Amino acid sequence: KKKMEISEFNFFNLFEVSDDNDDGDPCNDEVPISAFILAAFLMLGIQISYLPQHYAIVKNRTSFGVSWITIMMSNYSSSLLIINAIILQWETLVCCKTVSFGKCNALLLSVYQLSVGWINTMIMYIFILIWFETEKSRSGNIVGERFERLIATEAHVLYIIITTACCVAAGLLLSDDYTSDGVIIFAKVLGILSCVLNIITWAPQIYKTWVMKSPGNLSLLMVALQMPGSLLVVILQGVILKEDVTTWLGYLFLGFEQGILLVMCIYFRKNRPDPNNVGINFDDEDEKGKLLGNPIDYELSKVNNNDNASEDDKFDNS
């Protein structure tokens, strides 16, 4: 199946399936050295870009300011995109039976690159569920936050079910005839769904940041690294590896949205300084202690301080 060139892209041709083949044997395709260099740079860069956000959540023991809806949709988008890439490259994957281990991994370079982001967003969502915190708890609505946490947990279970169903459906289609038009169309549908999700993925985070007028516990460094990374993915997948447009188009929109979010975060951080990047009033020592330390230890320290103050008062009165 002929891979779609960027110059040939037409939205109305997304579902067209070509019977042509570039050279008759995908096992003989050569991966340019530039693809290796850029893919390695991207995989390392994506991994590094997520570390500040993982560290911020674990260190502060809170996901306050990070939209769990955004990360959940990012998980959906990444999973559908990986299935899309695997189906469209299944003919190449079959080549792994006959080519060397090194050549097999070279042919699957694009799949590996897409998988790094998915693994990191999955880890981040688990961290969010462990240290779940929203504006509701800050306003004293503990019941509302518990309910939202329950929804976030159930959404994760639903995500696992839907992703598993897509994998099973893909496996059944590929086991029948992986060259059929139905298989290719199914893969492109998943790619388009991933693209749509990518377009709306950062909308909840952009809205949340706008309402809070602060980046909260969202890592500015992560966004700053991921924005150019999304555009580099487009170059790798679309220009160098010449993958199907449904595999890389979502990253184009994703980079644009991350750019908007980055500008907002810089603006709010500059005009509303927040030394610990958590979006709260640090003149309030109670709020600072609850967020930056272990809440239980903080409450105990407050009790001890109050006891000490009482003893001092008794001493002064005596």
C-alpha cells in the first residue's frame, strides 16, 4: 500500500486505499540515518519532558492544577494512534520473521517513538489517581472531590475496556486478511479519532488554567519541551518516515494547543508570581503547609505548636 505523501494530502482522500506498492517488498525498505537520530532525540526528549511533571506531583503529593480529563483523553489518543500505526505497518511487522533483529527494530521505529508518550501519560494518570486533588477540596467540598475521584477511577477502567476491545478487533481483522480495504479503513478511523481527541485533549487544561489564572501544579518545563517535540514528531512521521497522514496529523494540532497553553502559563506566572508553582496564596501558611508537606504531619505540627503556645501563655500568666 502506497504511503501518502504530505504534498498529496487531501482530507477527502483519507479513506482511499491504494493498491500500489512502493517497491514490491516492504522488507527491503531502508530507514534513513536521519530517522534514527531524530527518533532517538524525540524518545529521549519526550521522556525528559515528563519527568518534571512526575516529580512535581510526587514531591508535592498533589495533582492540583493538572486536569485529569486532559491526561485521560491523551491516553485514549495515544492508544488509538499506536493501534493505527501497528495496523498500517503490519506488513512490515510480518517482515520481522525473515529479517534480522536490528532491521526489524529499524522498521518499527515509528511505533517505538509513539509508545514513549503513551507510557508516560499512563504513569502520570496513575499518579493523579494516587494524589488526587481538585479545587473542590480547597473550598471544603470533600464529598464532591471524592465523587470526582470515583469518576476518574471509573473512567480509567472504561479506558482499559475500550482499548482492549480495539486491540481484539484489530487482531481479528489482521488474522483474516491484513491487506484488505476494511483493515486499512479501520486503522484510519482509529487514527482520525486519535486526531480529534488530540485536538480537544488540552482544551480542559487550557480552560482550567484560564479559570485558575495560574498554571497550578502543571509543569511549565514539560509543556515547553513537548510543544516543539510535537512538531518534530510531524517531521519524523510525516516527512522522513512518510507514514500515513492519520498517524501524524493529530500532533500538528497538539503542538498548536500546547503553544497556547505555554503562552498562558508564562503570562499568568509572570503577572501572578507563585514561587512554588502551585497556584495558591502563599501568604496563607495553612495552605502552604498542607500543599508542600505531608498533610497529616502538618496538622500534627499545628497541634504541637498550639500546645507549645498554650504552655507559654500559662508560663507568662504565672
